[in-house]
Amino acid sequence: MCGRFTITATPDQLQASFPGISIPARMTPRYNIAPTQPIAVIPNDGRNAVDFFVWGLIPSWAKDPAVGSNLINARGETLAEKPSFRAAYKRRRCLILADGFFEWRKIPNQRGKTPHYITLTDHRPFAIAGLWEQWFSPDGSEIKSATIITTAPNELMAQLHDRMPVILHPKDYAHWLDPGEKTPDDLQSLLVPYPAGEMAFYPVSTMVNSPANDVPATVKRL
């Protein structure tokens, strides 16, 4: 599961990592993004621009948007089978912008679990594979939402959790964002663990346990 992440990169850093994408001139650094909050995404709607969707997928047929809080992650292995995700997997894919995420591990002889912050070794921004949806309320108002796709962990992440977000390689961004309808055969090869040698983690404060703590201290190494 991926339940918290960050996007602290500057617009210039994001532009360097996502050439050809329209990046907002101002983006507030986020150090502790939690479910149901807005997240920065690049949807495959042909605009090639960053937008902000609610984290937690709300299927178009849902009767209550609250269902999104239970759909913050989607297992890559079963996207084509699950009613909540299969239509979006075919037609509505997105990149979710991040530069780190958190997982919790039980440390021997310590109470509770210790949070850890995971980044790429070069600390550059990256894109997590995601799906997005549009939901319309009875009064006609619209909510756009997204979910993070997860996969089995690489050797590094296996020390922390049995799942990890699907981090896409830049060479695969265009294919994932193709607005055309796709089949699992077109996409499934992308939903694999990112190379462990290009990732690192370290322990951080339990401050991150509270979504109210959206401050730089949440990513400070203990």
C-alpha cells in the first residue's frame, strides 16, 4: 500500500523531469500528502498539463463519493478484472507526480512502527502510474479523482512492505498517457517494480503519522 507521499520539487525541477508538460508556475511543496487530498496528476486527456484531482478513485457509477477513500491504491495485477478500475485502465490513465513516499516498519524492541521515507537515489521527481475518473453528483457537480497503482516490492522495498507504487520510467510516460483505448497486453509490462539500486530509504519522525503535519520536518532523517 502507498498511503502517504510528497511532491516538494520546484516548478523548474518538475519541468526538467516532464518536458513538454505544462507545469503550474506556482506549486506549494507538499511534505505529507494524505488520501482524499488534492494530488498533482497528468491525465491522458490530450492537454499535456498538470491538474489536481482528489486522491481516492470514485468510479463513475458510484452512488456515494465517499467510496474513494477505500480506493486510494489499485493492485496492478488485477486492474483488468476489478469493476472499480477496469474501465479507467482501458481509457483513463495518468501520471501522479511525486518525489518520495512513506512506509512503516516494525523495529525490534521498539513500540509501534517507524515511518521511513523512500526516494530515488538522485532525488529527482518521478511519476507513479495512476488511473483517473470523473464522477457527477445528482446536482451536476463534478469530481475528478485518481488512484495509485501498486505492484510487488523490489528487494529494497521488501524490507518495508509487501507492495510498492509503480514508478514509471520516463521512456514509458508517452505510452501510458496515450489517450487511445488499451488492453492489458499493451500495458501490463509497465506495471513492474522499479530497480532497487536506484532507490533509497531512511527513518523519519512519527510526525508524518498525522496529515496535519505537512512540513519539511516530516522528511528529515532521524
